[in-house]
Amino acid sequence: MTENVSNVIIDTGCANLSSVLFAIKRLGYDVIISDDIATIQTAKKVILPGVGNAKHAMKNIEEKGLVECIQGLKQPVLGFCLGMQLMCSDSLESTVGQDSELINCLDLIPTSVKPLASKGLRLPHMGWNTLTSIIDHPVFANVNVGDYFYFVHSFAAPINEFTAASCDYGSEFSAAVVRENFIGCQFHPERSGVNGSKIIKNFLEM
């Protein structure tokens, strides 16, 4: 059933949706979780969360018939963590004892996700880290270089022309990307305290 709402969290079947829902509601904004195509298409703002691996997430998105829906969205869309990675063209994933596999993603940001080049640092990259660069964009208003955000990931998009913020963990990677109405954050805004709340509020106020 279609619901007329301002903000929608896409139910990808692979995310801690309750924490994202709570982070938005505590800021005073109405939001629902949905995988209904019409509800997503008519929302003013859309959030694409995700945890885990791209293969499982893309399988869920494809089975729900959401690939073309997400690709066709014209309103602002914000991806969190795996949600940002799913916005990219593809993801080169590997698991212990298995060969790497190239997973086709949503191809909204023309760059590839690759294993994080941590240069001997422990993976996953888990915990607080700072932004080393940031562009001038409404979603990053009052967010500064050196601000801390919470990361949990072993894969990342390299620095590219759509990089909006960077972070360093053995090597620099895209902490955020922007292309037109699609915005992705490799960190978890919903787990990043005051700075994460700024990102969420800025996005919802765009």
C-alpha cells in the first residue's frame, strides 16, 4: 500500500533499520521503513542503509524489484555504509577461502568498491576516525576536517572525481561521495553522535 510520507528508509533486508529509524525520529522528523516502490518514489527524501556484503544486499534489492526504482529516483538519496557501496558501479568482494567476486551494484556513482588497502592495519576498519578532506556541500554544513565519525568496513571506494570527503586508514579512501542527487557516506551517521546527527539533519533539510 502506498503511503504519502516525506522520508523513507528503504528496507533492503540487510541493515539495522531500527537504529537508523531511531536516529531520524529523535531529531524530530517523520520517517517510515518501506520496500514499496510507489512509497519510495513519492518520498521527499530517501535513505539507503546497509550492512554486510554487497552480493547478499543486491540479491535482496533485485528480488524486491527495487533496482530500477532506486536508479530512477530524482529526490535526494543518502546511502549509509554498505548503502554507499551499493551506489557504486561494482564491488570486488572476497571472503576467506574463496576467490574474489565482482558484484554488479546500482551504478549510480561510477567507481568501484575494492578491499581496503589498510597496509597491515587490522580489518575491518572499525571505530572512530577523522575526515581528512571535505567538499562544500549542503549535507556537510557545519562538518569540518578533523571531525570524528564511526566506521565499520573492510571495503571502500578509492578517491575519485565524486569523492566528497576522505578518510585515512593505511591509505586514503572515499568517506563520502556525491553525484547529483545521490549522496553516500561510508561511515555510519546514525552511530556517529553529534557529527552524524548533523549529516542526517542537513540531508533532511536539503
